[in-house]
Amino acid sequence: MKSLLIVYHSQSGTSAQLANAAWRGAQREADIEVAVMRAWDAGTVDLDRASGVLLVMAENSGALCGTMKDFLDRTFYPAIARGLVLPYALLISAGNDGRGAQQQAERILSGYPFPAAATPIILRGKFCPAHERASCELGQAFAAGLSMGIF
């Protein structure tokens, strides 16, 4: 069975809401196992078990949030050593424009090397029904792509 790992960091609660909405969307695909983990708790072993990874993060001061950077730093060399190549998607909660966080994450992920499974989604402002819908759709689309073997 294929699996989707959703890794998130949330300081204000918004990214946790985005991750939960993505999880609900991914759950619509019956033959995909979905796990949601905080970035502090996730590691290379979790990436090794996954078929794809959805990273949900906040933009902090125009950059990738420190906790997600820590996750990527901790898993970078072990993932390379294991030869992991996982499709990924980014879901960014932004108070600014989110592009700095996106660029920083994409630069790091290209070194793994992890291919992008979807265009990054940047959601600005407070969690709202539009954010719920976009997160849910991304979760379901990513899970469906894994299920169909597209990624």
C-alpha cells in the first residue's frame, strides 16, 4: 500500500489546520495510508516508509520556518545515504507573500533530490474556508496521484 506523509510545523495553529484539511482530503483515497506528523517528531525513518511527502509550513520573516528547516537539515544526508527519492508538495501559510519560504524549501529539496508533485500552494492570511478547500484538494490530489502511480 502506498503512503502519504504529511509533515507540518505550526506556531499559531494555522499550519496545523492546513495539515488537517490536507489529511481529510487524502483520506478520500481508499488505498492510501496517510500519516500526519509534527516536524519535530518526524525523521528519516518516516520518510523511508512514505511514498510521498507533503510539507506544511509557515513563512517566518519572509523565509522557511526554523522547525521545517530543522526537519530538512536532520533528514538531508540520511535521506541521500538511503537513496530516497520521494515526490513532494508544499503548502505554505504566509503572512507576507510566501515566495521566500517556497524558494528556500525548493532549493533544499532539490538536493535530496525530491521531485515536485504539484505546484506549491501559498495561502495568505488567517485560516478560512478557501484555505480549507485548497488544502483538502491538494491532499486528495496528491494521494490520488500516488495511488495511480503518477508520482
